[in-house]
Amino acid sequence: MKTLVAFGCSFTYGDELVDPNLPTDNKYFQNEPYRLANSYPGRIAEHYNLQLLNTAFPGASLESMRWTLDWLLNKSEYDINDCMLIVGHTQAHRHSWFDPEIDVNAPGWLYPWNQHKHGSWLKEPGDDLDWYNLQRLWMKKSLDFQWEEYNLRQTVQIFEGIKLKYNIPVVQFKVFDDEPAVDLPEFTFQQIAGDNLAKNGHPNEKGHQLFAEHLINYMDSVKILEC
């Protein structure tokens, strides 16, 4: 096993993990090593001596996480047989829209797996009026708790199928509290991180550290590396 691949939204991405020693306000590219190392996937990868591929993305949905899995299997250079997957399931009511105009091969684009407009971005009309209207209409006409249950259950089953097909370690859990009941561990990232939050509500370095320690203990207790 060579690579830990993490799936999720801004919590797993490590949003608001910013190196305080960076000298400029434009910290995006310079901050990448700090964000990755201090996110809970980075800490877990270091613990197990694995390289890290953190495919989580701010605003991501379960749908876009499934797309990312397909990218890993069919479009990336990674060998799934050499991977361990960590899947932090985000809120089941989220929706993402595939956008073929996003050029994932554009210079400087760091996320070739992300080709979606995420509904959580579309809170104001702004420059994406058509996408905004599409998202509002979908929420009005289609969003329902039955769909949320289906959405989460489908995603869990897909990742479980990958675990069985390739005989690789896969650990799944819910990031947020109060999500539909499915066969996942009782703990959540939100629960374990507690009040250790940055100013905009994402777990800070301490929150990520606490969850990494909790998840490592859980993985060792269920012997996930032997699955």
C-alpha cells in the first residue's frame, strides 16, 4: 500500500488551515503543504507512512465524491490496488452539477477530479445566474429526505463495493451530525472536533489532530489495514 486517498468536502479538505508564518496575503499556493500536512488525512498518512492524495473539495457533495472515485479508477495514474481510501461523507442534501466547461487540464488547476458547480456555492445569483436558478429549482421541486437517505446509502454502497472488489482498506464515516441513518460508525468529525474551530466554522489544527487520533484508534481497533 502506497497512497492514502481522502474523499470529502471542506472539512476533509482542511479549509481554514492557514500557515500563520506565510508573509503575504496571497497564501493559496504557498499554503498547500501546510494545509495538507495539518488536515486529518495528512496526519493519518504520516502515521501510516503513506503518500497523500486529498481529493476533498470545498462545497463538494456525495455526487461529486462519486465522480472523484470514478476519476481515481479510470482517469488517474494511481493504482487502486495500492491505495487506502478514507471517505468523509458530507451532508446528504447537497447537490453538484457537472460543468463540462471547467477545464481540469488548465495550467495551475490543482484539482483534476473536480468538474462540478457545487450547489453550496450557489447561494447568490452573482455571475452564475443560470446555475443559481437551476439549483433553486431543484431544491424546490426535488429535494426531499427520502432522496437524502438514498443519496447517502448509494454512496456508502459504492465505496463498500470498491473495498470488496479490490480487497483494499476503506474506512467510511459521516462528517456532520444529524445525517440520515446508515451503516456507518456512530462518531462524526463534527462531534470529535467539538469547539476546536476556526473563525468560519471549520475545524482548526487541534480539531484535525483530535479527529486524526480518533480515526487512527478506530482503524486499528477494527483492523482496517487487514481488511
